[in-house]
Amino acid sequence: MGLLAAFVGYAASFAIVLAGLTAMGGTEAQVASGLFFTTLAMGVCSIWLPAVTRIPAAVAWSTPGAAFLASASALPGGFAEAIGATIICAGLIVLTGFVPALGRAVAAIPKPVANALLAGVLLQLCLAPAQALGAAPLLVTPLLIVWAAGLAWHRLAAMPLTILAFLIITFTAVDAPGAALSATSIGLPEISTLMPQFTLRGLVSVALPLYLVTMAGQNIPGFAVLELNGYRVDRQPLIRRTGLASLLIAPFGAIPVNMSAITAAMMSGEDAGRDPARRYWAGIFSGIGYVAMAFCAEPVVALTRIAPTEVITAVAGLALIPALVSSLSGAFSVPGKLEAPALTFLFAASGMTLLGVSGAFWGTLIGVLVWLLKRAR
């Protein structure tokens, strides 16, 4: 179950991570370096945390965070400014691990508004399959058919089967893909570093929204899944440790790592073993799987570079549809309080900027204010 969770977690969202790093201005070498360190940190934490806590504490990269980066406007300072923003975000996660009031402040954001923020961040990427179908129907139609068939069979099978279809399409649609891949190798990729740029614009436009979607979209649901399965979770140490790992890898272009909900659900249930006290071994084996996959970063990036663009964007969008459906359902679940999440969703999805600050920040701010005003009235 641990190895299956690692495969599902990686296959379901690696295209989103690559899209996020590319949108922030990363070169092929920088994207490969970022993917390597993110996957490596995910693996090391997935071994370390279950071994220390004796619970299946699943760790994943910040999929909503990567989706936010993919949909956000590139910073004027390029990838160096983006790295500065991810370092600040990781520092905020570490600080949250030491200051419980910060975690409570994030948790205090009305859940419909937090869900609307996540839905707005995801919308642009989720539109990609439809747009790609219009641009390249012969390439994208097989992906949609395989994804739908996999979803009908088992929701966890949808993306791995789609990745298989993606590989088949890529190797049949691209001339001599083997030649492009022969220049890469499995192992340690070229380590790419940049001197980070720390700016107020990067803090407000990227670091704060990235922190919010990582905490509200990943950490809090991840803890909830473990608790629903009967595990006692000491949240602060887990936040500190994943935050520290994120801080260490951020200078290499990596996105934050955090607690996972989907793979935690796989590894904390009966399918991971009859004895709940021994299911933490599934988490450890998932970490071993992630560490192994980290060394495939260079071929994975090269493969996505030679694949048709429509196919890549369609894969990334399909992977996020379940998350979009879930966040939209949560955003508009409270009758009579629909305006605040609607404004948050629209601002976050618009791609607008005001005073150099992204719509994700303004949407959250306006949504919270409208929610509080309606509650006071």
C-alpha cells in the first residue's frame, strides 16, 4: 500500500509541479532540480515522520501550491524572486509550527472562503483539458476517454492510467523521442541554484497565498484524515518538521512539502494492514518509493518538454478536477452565505493583479471582510 500510495501521489500531480515551476520562469535544469529536491524531501519526511510518530503520517508536495504557481503571473524578478517567495513561505510554515496562534489564525478563515480560494486557484488549470481538446482533439480525446474509464473503475486508478496513455501518445506523436531522452540519465540531476530575491511583492503576491493554500488545502485536511482514522496527531511538531524540510529545499527551486490527505487515507485504512499500530510501515515504504522516484527527475522533465503542450496541460488539468469539485462543494455549502466565497473564487480565478499583488490575496481579503460583515449584520 505504501508503494502504491507513492506511485499514485507522484503520477497524479507531477505535471502540476512542473507547470508551476515552469510558470515561475524556471529553465529545464532548474525545473529538474526543483522536482528532484521536492520529491526527495517528500520521501525523506515520509520515512522520518512515521518512524518517529508511529502513525501513517503521509507527506506530499503542495499540489494546490503548485497549481497556484502555475496560474499566477510570473514575478518581474523571474525564478530568483520566486525562490525568495518560496523561502518566505517555508519560513512561515516553520513559524506556524512554533506559534500555534498562527495555525489557529489560518484555521479561523471561514471554510467556505478557504475552499473558494483553493477553487479559484485551481480553475485555470482545470480549464486546460477543454481548451486542449479544442486545439488538439486527436491527442486529447484518448486522454479523456482513459481518464473517464479509470474514474469509473476506481478513482485512484484514473490518473495512473492517464499517465500511461500520456506516455503512449507522447511516444507515438513525437519524432524520435528516444533521442531526446538519451541525453538524460537516472540519477542525481544537475543541481541548479540562484541567489534568491526577497521582495515585498513576492511576499504578498506569492508567499502568503502559497502559505494559505498549503496550510488550508493540504496540512489541515491531512491532519483531519489521520484523526478520522483514530490516530492521535500532535500537529505542531509535524508542521515544524515539514516546514523545516521545505526551508532546506526552497533555495533549489523546490515547492513546499506538507501533510497529505489522499495518500494518508490510503495508508491509514484497513487496506494498509489489520493492525492500526503497524500501518506506519506503509508510510515508510511510501517514502522509500518517493526517494527512488526523485532520481528520475531529469528524464521526467525531458519527457514533458518533448511532449505536445496540449497533452501536458490536459494531464495537469485532469489531475486537479477532483480537488476543484471538492473545493467548490465546500465553498458554496452554507446557504445564505454565498457572496463571500463567490467573490473570493472570482478574484482568485481572474488572474488579476492590483498594486503588484495577485488576485488570490485580494480575493481572500475581500471574502473574509464580506463574511464578517454579513455575520455581524
